[in-house]
Amino acid sequence: MISLTGRKRGTLCQAIGRSRGGITTKILALTDALGNLIDFRLMPGQAHDLRAVPDLIDGLSADHMLADRAFDADWLRAELAKNGITPVIPPKSNRRFPATFDRNPRGLFPHKLLQALRWS
């Protein structure tokens, strides 16, 4: 929307978007294995989670990356492999050729976090 003075108005640059739940904002957080925040991005509610991932993983150095099914993308897996990071991402149910992942990465993550990801 543009006002009579030509100034743009609205929520264009405020990471506020409209989704089925109304006006929302998504927070995409990158944490270490202990849950300490490393970086985050704010996105409009209607945006897909993968849109902010390239900025978050740029220059990332880690052994493993744990994510939920929303982050199951071939380009993300390839980018992580190129950087020497093992993806621990369950495949989406609609994948024609499901990617493999370690269902039981013992010693990598706290038990409660693993339980939450198994049922997501």
C-alpha cells in the first residue's frame, strides 16, 4: 500500500506475514548441542522454513546438524555434505526415494531432544 505522499506502508520489511492462523511471524533458530542460541532469523508466517536456511548455515562448522522433516531438501543435504556436516534429518513421507538418516545418534544430543524430533 502506498500513501498519498508516496511512502510505502505495511509489513513489507517487518517479518510479519499472513497465514491460516492470522498475522504471524516465524522464528528459525540455530543452536548448539546444548541448546544455546547461535543465530536466528525472523520470517513472515507464510514463508517456508527453508527460505532462511542458506543465511544460517553460511560458514557453519559442526559435526552434525539436527533438524525436523520440514528441512528435508536435497540441496540442503548436499550443502551440508560439502561442508563436512552430517545431516540428521528424517525424510518427508512423500519422498519418492527417502534419504537415510541415523535414527539413533547416541551421544550426539540430549535424550529429550531426540524424543521430540522422533515424533515430529
